[in-house]
Amino acid sequence: MAAAIEGQEDKVMAKAKEIVKSLNMSKDETKDMILIFSSFDNRLSNISTLISSTNGGGGGGDGVETDPRLDEAEKVILRWDESGSESARGNPAAAMLWEESPDEAAEYLEAVDKILDLTEDPSVQPNGAIMDRAESALQSAMSRLEDEFRHILTRNTIPFNAERLYGSMRRVSLSFASNDGDIIAEDFDSVCGEDEGSSQQGYCHERGVSVVSLGDDVFVDLVHPDAVEELKEIADRMIRSKYEKECCQVYSSVRRDVIDECLSILGVERQSIEEVQKSEWNSLDEKMKKWVRAVKVVVRVLLTGEKRLCEQLFEGSELIREVCFVETAKGCVMQLLNFAEAVAIGKRSPEKLFRILDMYDVLKDVLPDFELLFGDESGELVCSEAQGVLDGLGEAAVGTFVEFENAVKNEATKKPTQGGEIHPLTRYVMNYVKLLVDYSSSLNDLLGNGLDESDDFLTRENENNLPLECTSPFAVRLLSLMTSLKSNLEDKSRVYEDSAMQYVFLMNNILYVVQKVKGSELGKLLGDQWVRKHRGQIRQYSTSYLRASWSKALSCLKDEGIGGSSSNASRVALKERFKNFNTCFEEIYRVQTAWKVPDAQLREELRISISEKVLPAYRSFLGRFGNHLESGKHAGRYIKYTPEDLETYLLDLFEGTPGLLHHMRRKST
């Protein structure tokens, strides 16, 4: 019975051998046939030996040449070939060699090395049959290693923790908040076109720029260090087997997805130029802030780490290192650059300038890093694109600054501010330029090529021997801007019919400008001379105010027209003079208590100036002529106030609260 079974098995094996010979299959087809035959009948468990002998790889009986090194290595590779095929087909249950058995993984790599040594052996290379078997085994091994490489790289990727990374940075926040009630408008229309009764506080707007400073020691591991050596061992074999293209494709595909996810975590969305340009300002502003924060992180942490990882995994080939890195990183970089380009070519408006300058500064800062990361020929396009986008952002910044200058010069709202207070335009401009000082270096570079337009202005100003620091491109443009603002304020002052009110308005606004300049870095740009000059103008406005407001009242206290000396003065004329003075003073009190001088020092100086002009004149007039009326009836109708009364009432001026004195009466004595 046993002999019969054995004879039957011999017939099956012989038939299988005959089929294989007649098919004349390729190496790949041969492997598939092994699996098919093995699944049909367990009697064909030695089918691989049968096939090898049929195709010239077996030893002995048929005289076909073989090599024991190849036989041994081939067995190791074929042992995992079936699970490798399952893995290649995306079967999640397929066994992964490095995960299942590290020891067998080492044995597998040793088998690959043996085959590679064999193929590189000059004594073996002429033997086509052995070389064919070796190439076939290598092809199977590379398919397995490709899957293992992908699996290890994916499983050992370290999740990106943006918050932890930001926490390790030195982060400087340069922000402005309107602590003194300053109004920084979204645009000039919203400031100057507000409806009656609307609250100015509704236009309060906080601006700020965030600068992220990365230390030289800030880095992250992108892949678990323990897995790096495993990946390198696999990459070395694939490169040695001339499967570097497949290795690069796997690496780039996995790492691109990881970096895309990191961008998403950092808040950088993938958007077309059209989508960016259609964004509402609040949304765009937030995206620009996130972009600024993300660029340094991406370039100096993620991409620098990616470069380091490529150097570790592919240290044997500079070309492969560069190709893998560029293929991995260029998509992320182009996404960042595309957003910046969309901003650069978008509609210009003053509120965008700070964000554009933030973007310009951070991109300029990392440009040398781009040149180091993408220094070879394959990365030239990336560096060229980065430089082009940087130039575009610079042009956008200059264009936006010019639009701001024109807006200041041409803002033509005629609506007066209540009580002669500081105009929203003044607040807007001064808080705007205070923030711009932080960008002096960049603006000097960007505006340096456009000084021709300011040459005449600079020549005129240099007649006053401006300090050198006040002649930088940005400083010159600021001087010109301040001149435009002052001219515009003078035009706006003419809206007030009361000439005294015009001077109060100008005093308030020019003092506000001077204080903003003196209390900030603007003072260094515009210079002490500029401050002194404008303080002198405020004093001139004060003198003009006194003349316009109090001349009529003071004329009532002159001796002319009342009948000569104090002894023979006309009682009728004196009554008229006191009556007219009272009327003037009460009208001034009624009107100018409603006027507002926000600065306490200026308010006090104005009151002192008024007192020095009015009180001595009133006291002298009252002393010379008061007795002519006090002895008569109804003296209180004419001599209503003592000098002390007037001094007290002057303290109510410029508080912004209207007051009345017409009901006040001094009792007759």
C-alpha cells in the first residue's frame, strides 16, 4: 500500500515537473505557481525544489549549476514571501517582519546581503542561471523591504505637539492696546463716517504683532530614534540593490503626509490664491498671524529635522539624500509661499501693512535657511520661488504704505469733533506709525529706492540741520507724513465757526502728536528739534486763542471812552462796560466749559494764561471805577463778580461740561 502511494506521488511530481517545463514561466510566474501547486496538494510541499531544478537552479541529478549561498538565502526570503505578498496587497493582518521577530529581520537582511554579495562576485556573474535566480530573489526581497520600510516609518512617526514646541520658544509679543482710549480704526471710512450718536469706543481696535524667536537648540525628533537605525539598514539594502527610486518614493510619500498634517496643526490651510483673496479681513488677519508663527517652526524645526533625518537614513548617497528631502519638503514650502503670494498680490489697505511686514520679516529671516536646506540644483526652484515671494511682499508693503500716506493726505471728513477734542484721524495715524517704528529696519530697506519723491522735502528740512538718524528713508517719509497730517488738521479746524475753537482743536491735536512722538521711538526718528518746533507751534496757538477768545472782554476793561480819569468817569459808560464784560465772560463760560482739553497740563496752562491776562485787568478796572457804581442802586446788576469769583469760574473751563452763570448775582452793599 505504501509503495503504491509513493508511486502515485512520484507520478504527481513528475507531472508537475512536466507542466512547469512546458509553460516556460518567468521568475515571477514561477513563484506564483509554487503557491498555487502547494495549495492544491500537500504532496507538492517540495515544489520549490522541483521548480528550481527544472529552471536550472537545482543541484545534482540534472547537472544544473547552483550555489549553496544562494540556496540558503533564497529559503529565508521565500519563507516570508507569502506574507510579503499579502502586505503588498494592503492586507492589515499581514505579518510585518521587523514587528513580528527582530531576530528574523536580522536574518532576512543577512540573506539579502548574501545575495547581493553573490551578484557582485565576478566569478558568479557569468553564470546566467544563478544570476537570474538571485535577481528574482532580490526582487521579492525588495518588495518585502519596501513594505517594511513604509510600515516602520509610519508606525514610528512622532506626533507633532505644537503647543509644547511653542512653549519651548522665546516668544516676544509686541502688542498695542488702547489704554488711553485711543481709537485705531479699521479704516478711515469707519472712523470718520460714524453716525450721529454712535460711540467712538465702538471703533477701538487692538493691534499687535507676534515675533517668534527660536533658539539654536530648539528641535524635535520626527521619528523615534530606535527606528532610525532599522530604517537605515533597510534603505542601505534597497539602495545597494538599485531600488533607490522605490525607497525614495515610499519615504517622500509618508513624510509628505506627516508634514501636511503638521501644517494643519499649525493652522496653515491649503487654499487657492482666489480663496485667500476672497477672505474677510478678520479671517485673513488670523490666517496671516498663524502663517507668521508657522514659518519659522516649519523651516527651522520641521524641515531642518527632515533634512537631518534624510542625512541619517541615506548617508551613503548625497544625491538620494537631496532628492528625498526636496520631494518631501517642496509641497509644504510651496503651500506656504502660495499663501504669501496671494496676500502680496491682494487688495491693499492700511490695516494689512503690519501683517504684510510681519510676513516679509519672517520670510526674509528664514531665506538663508532655505538656501542651506535647498542648496543643491534640485532645490534651486524652491529658493527662487521664496525670493520672488519675498520681493512681492516687499512691493506690497511699500504700496500699502503709500496708500496710507495718501489716505492721511486726502482724508476729507468735515464733521467736527465735539468740544474740539482729538480727531480720530490723529489717533489713528499716531498709533499706526508708533507700531510701524518696530519695522524701521525693513521699511528703510524697502523705502530706500523711493526717496526721489522726498528729495525736495528732505532738502527743505535739512536747512534746519536735521540729525543723521532723522534722514533715513523711513524717517523722511515720517516727516512728510506728519506734515500731511498737520495740514489736514488745519483744514479740519476751519470747520469750527469760532476761531478760538479752531486753536483749541489744533492745540489738542498737535499736543497729542508731540506726546506720541516724544514718548516712543518716534522721537529718535523725528528728532528733538521736531518736538521743540511743534511745542512752539502749540504756544503760538495758545496766544492766538487768547486773542480770539478774550480780546472783546478785555476791551471792556480799558479806560478809553468812559469820560477821562476815575474821578469824573461817566456812570452810564461804566455800567455799560461792566455789563458788557459780564455778558462776554458769561458767554465764554457757557461755551468754553463745554470745550474739552484732555491733557491736564495743557488745560492748566491755558487757565493760567487766561488768568494772567484777565484777572489783573479786571482787578485794576474794578479798583479804579468800582466805587462809582457800588454807592448807587442796583450795583449788583453791573458788578456781579469779584476777581476771586472769576478765578474760581476759570477753573471750570475746558472740562467738557457746559455751565451757566447768568443766574449768578452779587448782593449790593
